[in-house]
Amino acid sequence: MTTIITSAKHKVDASSVVSVGPPKLSLPKFTIAAVFLVLVSIYALVTFGVNQVALIVSIASVAGAYMAINIGANDVANNVGPAVGSGALTLGGAIFIAVIFESAGALLAGGDVVSTISKGIIDASLIPDSTTFMLAMGAALLAGALWLNLATWLGAPVSTTHSIVGGVLGGGVAAAGYNVVDWEVMSKIAASWVVSPLLGGLIAAAFLAGIEKTVFSKQDMIAASRRWVPIFLGVMVAAFTMYLMMKGLKKIWKPGPSIILGVGLGGFVVAQMILRPLVSKASLSLENRRAGVNQLFNIPLVFAAALLSFSHGANDVANAVGPLSAIVSVASSAEVASKVGIPLWVMAIGAIGISLGLFLFGAKLIRTVGKQLTALDQTRAFCVCLSAAITVIGASALGLPVSSTHIAIGAVFGVGFYREFCSNTGSRSRPGFAARIDQVIDRLIRGDAARVTAVEKRRKPRRLVRRSQLLTILAAWFITVPSAAAISASLFYIVQGIAK
């Protein structure tokens, strides 16, 4: 535990701890991905024999593997992007950590049973026969993967859950009509497009405001950090403890609310006992400025990235293996069940595919989330990660369907807009602001109001959030479900026409 806090004089840079990056590849990235897809296809054919059903399973397995690759390329960036953007992790270190913990989450805590229909949005009993069901789920997988691939190419982090939901929706409607859809569930999912980013942004901004107020606004930041940083880190320990119990381990252990809350409070108390002396010792050699205090958040950010990746692997691997497991189950028993077991080879496809997608193609979205939306230092990145955990905990407790992707991106924008608001209104101190106010007051006293107005009009507000990126991401969010649904329905009709 002594490595949690570092000092400026004898610090262990978090980036150097995990600076292992992906080696230079002797083969093109797309060639490596293609080889993986071919191996998956061959394994499925060998497992089921050469017949029509085996061909469907083989194609579906490739679609599932392709989906997993795109989940790794797009979705994982939300977990490690803030740590990279703040400088707590190098890009190579972030990819290394994410690959390890995404795989561990998928294989150790991904569960051995999965719902055949993502989020229960369609009634499988209304689909005419098992072959039609398999075609619909295969179309859903491929559609979700294609949409994620396009979004990654555009540099837009989107929800993989919404992508597969759209695919299942489109495939289900194409197979059995609009009555197959549970529109109440769909309306809740649509509501999450607004709820998720707003909650994430507000909570992240609130924590940043709290740190600014209690630490960075003080003349002696070091003394303030000794008092308040252990509290904020303790909140993080409690939040991630509850987050892992509610989300990361929910498929293998389901404790009650009282146990979760009790363990979270216990984690906070233990964290205070451990962290206070560590922070006090580390602060002795820190510079009394923001950059110095930021060093206290380096290692906690590494842990946050690892835990978020573990939980993501445990949860979102189902987006790739859920429909595939359903197809494999139907191919084996000719029956559609609401819950099916996940064969080890299917889970391995999901885990390897996510890791491979992150390793080969994840750098682009990691840079987008960490560096291209707004400037992040360690404190701001800490607020983003903490907001992601707390928002998911609160939403799960209230039964609100939220997207972890939307929460994380909303938190990044929340931090950016809070900084922009403070910068443009003078809500926090900054060099020259007090002097500028004094000048304005003096001119007003002298009756030079016209000149003051002209000067203030010429001073443009600062823009600390990239509007172009914001608009691109918002547009991608709102068209994710309908786009994936349209692609899925088109694929289903094409394949059904070929089969006939």
C-alpha cells in the first residue's frame, strides 16, 4: 500500500511503472485481425461439422469475434483514456493494463450464463423458427460490429450496448415484425441517452469543484491536501469497492444492498487509516502548486483504470458472446431458451477479441477521450473516473438503465465545461483577474463606462471544450440504435434471400 502515494522528490512515475507498450508488429494490424477471424471460423466448423447449421454458427462466430474486436477498439478507451490524457499512464502502459484486466474480467467474472436477448428488448417466442432466430441474432452481431467500426473510424466513442441493442431490435423486427419489440424497455434505453451523460457530467463537475474549493483555492495547498486528499481518495476506495460488488462481480456473487453499503463504508474508514499518514509523508516534498498536488493522484488513477477495465470486461463481453451463445445453444438443441450457458470457447472469443481490438486499434479512441475533448490533469481525470463509478452505482440502485460510455464521456465534458464556466466568469482565482477587476472599478468611478464596455466586449470567452468533437459524439450517440437496427434488418433480408 505504500506505493499509493508518491512524492515529487522521490516519486515513482506511474507511467514508468507500466510503460510496457505493444511491440512493433511485423504484420499489418488488419492481417492479424483477419487471421483471428479465420481461426474462429475454422474452429466453429470443426466443432459442429460441415452442414448448414455449422455454416451459420461459423459465420455467427466470426461476427461475434468481429464485434469483440470493435468493442476493444472503441469502448475500452473510456476506462483508460482519462489516465492517459492526464499523464498518469503512457499510451502503451494503458493498453497493457487494459488488456490484462479486460481479459481477467471477461474470463473470471463474465459469468457462465447469459441472456439470449440483449436487455430483453424482443420476445424470442414470436420468431417463427430456430433458423430464423439464428439469422436474426447473426445479423444483430454483424450490424453492431459494423456500426462500432464506423464510429471508431470517425473517432466517436459510442455505447457498445446500444449498438447491439440496435442490432437485436432491427433483426427482431425484420424476423417477426414490430410486435416482437418491448417498446417500454426501448423507451428506458432511449432515456439513458440523456440521463447517463448528464449524471456523469454533473457528478464529475461537483467533485472537481469540491477539490478546487478545498485544496487549490487555498494559499497553502500542501496543508489543505493533507486534510482533504485522503477524504477524496477514501471516497474513491468506497465507490470502487461498491462498484465492483455491484457490477464487476455481479455474475458470480450478488450481495444485498446492506452488505454492499457496509463494505463500502468499511473501505472508506480503512482508506483513511492508511492514506492519511501516506499523504502527510508524501506532501513534505511536494511543491506548493497544482502540479505538485496532482502527483498524489497518479497511482490512484492507475488503479481506477485497472478496476474500470476489469468491470467492463466482466459486463460488456456479453455484448459479443450473448447473441453468439444463443445461436450456439439453438444449433445444439434446436430450442430458444431465455438463458443459456456460455461455452468456454465462446467466452474465449469475446475475451481475446476485446483484448486484440484494444491492442491493435484502441489507441485512436484512447487519445480522443484523453486528450482531444478537453485538457485533463490528474485531478480532473480522477474526478472523471470517480464519477463513472458513482453514477453507475446510483443508477443501478435506482433501476435506471445507463450507459457506462455515455457516463464517462459526459464526465469528461462536465469537467471541461465546469473549467470553462469558471474561467469565463471568474468563479475561481487566476493570475491577473483581481487586477483586471480593480481596473474596471477604477474606470467606472472615473465615468469611463463606455470604454469599459468596449474592452469587455472585445474579450472573447475562452473555449476549453472542443465543440466539433462534442457535436460528432452527440450525433453518433443519437443515431447508434436506429443505425445499427437498419443495418441489422438489411443484413437479415439479404441473408434470408440468399438462403431461399
